[in-house]
Amino acid sequence: MNAPTGSHELIMVMGVQRSGTNVLFDSLATDRMLSAFPEDIDSAFYCNFLLRPLSELVPLIERARGRILLKPISETGKRSLAEVAEEYRSYPLHFVWIYRDPVNVFDSMRRERWLAADEIDQPAHIRGWRKRNEYALQFQQQHREQIAIVRYEDLCLDPAVFRQLTRWLGLDCNSYFRKDGAEGRKHMTVVAQRNIDAGTGDTLSALDAARTFRPRRTLLLKRRIVSYLSECLRTRATPSNGSPTNAGAHSQIPKPAERARLPSSVAGLHFWLNSTAICHSNGLVTTDVVESGPYRMVAAKPDNGPYGILSLAQRGTLYYPHSKTEKRRLGASGTLCFGAGHDWNFFFDHNGFTVFALFRPNVPCYPPYNQSGCTLLRVGARCNEAPAFFLAWDGLANSSSARVVLCPELGGPPQTRAILTLPQSHSRQEWALIIAQRTEGPNGQFSISANGIPGDSINFADSFPSHRAEEYVLELGGFTAEPAELFYGKVAEIIIFKGALGEDDKSAITRYLTERYQL
């Protein structure tokens, strides 16, 4: 089905994953005259991150306001840019191809747990990077007026590059590009870097030569000097075996000494959401969700509920995409409610508790649904009354938090006791292992950590129960009564114990998670 001539212009952000496509898309989407549709597992434009057939998209394109911004970056894993352009030949189409130092691309994939550290420089990965970037070079040779090729490091270094790009596109945008951390060049072994450089060098040089926009010469010279000096210092600090002296510096979570143990082998297990046992492929979760703890609690499949997606170490995770924000705010919240009829009072009395949560927040950060934080889970009555326990993420501080809302025994308004991990300890789109615990006793210690690094710690008295134990539930994915704080992102595991675990047991569960997910 062909579109009429002269219809909506399409702009497609393209590039290899972890090359800066997200920040480029988000920056271009700040133009108020654009209709922006990011890639998605399931939406009107995308199915499993690939564009739906054009015959399905034509009515949507024709109804959209203004020009249309898309980010179908997974397409080049299946076909070339020329093939995409041929399908959309009836539309005015522009590609923006972004590329990045492949060492930093592969290191970012490692930090996303898409690649294991020992396979980061495998020839298959290098060939894939080279093939996809060469699609951009090939398309530029035939259709120079339809494509802009830009380098991620240039956009971070010189704001003028982004301004040139937006002038070329005719957009009025704000740049979200910031200083490039270049973590791969800092932490990857010299041997791995040299293997990647050898396999990608020719293509990278060709991309550099083909760039549509370049940084100012003075800034480019400064970057080259800094890179040269850094390389000299790094090479001198490298031992004879080829591994940097700080090769372990990129390990987020310290490896505990205690041997790994399954949660089911540790006394006091009450609840265990094991996403791998629930999600075996990408797609909407279409059945009731059963947790793996001793009670096998069941959450009924909700409308607007989570998807399953293979993500962390290629294992299944529960996924709430932020493209569903409007549906979840205006309709069903999509949360999963577990444990009606079970005893959750240990969150509020003198028994204490230990919560492990491995999750990756990714809240909407563009109008009209800018969201500065989210609630991962809540334990309490379905109504918005105390007592209640919340585990949440704060996007302003880039940290996670836990709080207990208490009912004073002598009456009066509810009181909140809140603790946070250290600022910048849990950034958006990053996995982190959060542990929240309260020790036994009438004035137990309430503490939290992120990736093994302690955060706040306070003491507080028990809460006076205001509901029967069987009225409490665990609600995952947010709290329905607070639609502006619903969770978006991925969840690998949530493990809850009745009582405060000792250091040996806590260490054993931490090791189980770090080994299973290559943290």
C-alpha cells in the first residue's frame, strides 16, 4: 500500500544499540512540532522492536501531527537502510545515523549484561557492528541528501554539531548530550581493545571521513591530545598479562565470600518473583503470574500488564515499557497484586524483613509525561491507608529508596520513615541490586544498600496495625492509587524474607544474584 505523494515527512534515528540512539532520539523529540514514536516491544508502530508492515502504518502516519520521528534501530539487524528506504519510498524520508567508538559500544553492552566480559571482543560481535555501520556508508554513497552521519563523541564534545544537525533537519530542539565517560577505554583489557580496534578500524575511519557534521578544530585537537595522554598513561599502567591494573573496577557489585545459595534454601523465604521462570521469550505476559516462593502466590493477569523480554544476561525479565504511560495512567494500572490472604504483617511488626530487588528503571522523560521517579512495589492494604511499605526509585537523586508509612499506636496522622541509597548509586536505565532490611525488635534498624554500598540507616518503632493481615497485598509495578508514580523498566528478581537475614545468608543470596546475572 503506497502513501500519497507529498505526505508526512519521516525522520528515522538509526545506529547500532548503545551508540547514543536513545539520547539522540530524546533530544530530537524536544521539537514540539514532531510526533515522536520510540521503538517498542508492542505499539501501534512496532512489534518486537521492528516496524510493523507499512500497510498497517499508513493510516497512523496520515493521522499524525506534523513530521514523524521514529527509532527503528533493530531494522538493520534484519535488512539494510536501502531496503528500509525502498519500502518507504512514497514518503519524504531522512535517516540520522549515529555511531560511536566500538570499544565503548561493546563495553556498554557488557554493562547492560548483553555480553559477557570474556566474549566482548568475539569476531561475531565485531562483524555485526561493522556490517550495520557499513549500511550507512553504502546508503550515503547513493543518497547523500537523505542521510546525516554523526559521531556520538562529537555531539558530546561540541554543541555546535547538534545545532548543525537540527538546522539540516529543520528542527528546533534541545540537546541532552553530556560529557562522554568512555568507560570502555578506561576499564576494558588492552588485549580486548586491540582486538576490537583491529576488527573495526577501517570501518571507523570510513565513518569518520563520511561524517556530515564535525566538531570545531580546536575542540577536536584538545580531544586528541587528551586521548593520546590517556592512552600513554593506561599503557604504562598495564601489567605484562595485558589486563589493566583496575580491571575489576567496572564490577558494580562486590563478590561476597559466602557461597551462592538458592533463595528457597534459606530459611524465612516468603516471596520470590523469579522473572526467568515466568518469561521465556519476548511478548506480552498473557497468563496469570505465579511467584516461586513457598506459597506460590498468584497475580491475575491485568490489563496493561507487563511484557516478558530477554534482557539481563539473556534471561527473562518483566518489562513495563514507558510507551504505555498514557494507557496505564488513564486506564488499568497494569500492576500485579500478589498475596491476598497471606500474612504481610512482618513488614510492620517486630519480626523484621529483608528485601532483595534487582531492577532497571526507565521512566518517561519527555512531555507530557515527564516522570521524576517511580514505585517498584508496595506492601499494604489495597486502599491508600497506613501501614504500608514502598520500594521506589528517585530520578532526581539517581538513587533508590524504601519507606514505611506507620500508624501510631496512640492515634494521630500516619508517620513516614524513609531511607535512600547514596546519590548517583542507581541511575536511569541501569541495573542495580537494592537490599532493604529491618532488624527484629520493637525499635528495629531500617537500612538500605545499592550494589553492596550502604545507604541510609535509621531506627523506628513498630506500627500499630489498622487492617487484618489477610487484607494486605504486594502490588508490583507501582501503586494504583498513584498513577503518576507507576513503575517503568525491567525487573529480574524480587526476593522477600520474613525476618532480618544474617550476614552469611545475605551474602549467599547476593552471590546467587551476581553469579546468575553476571553482575
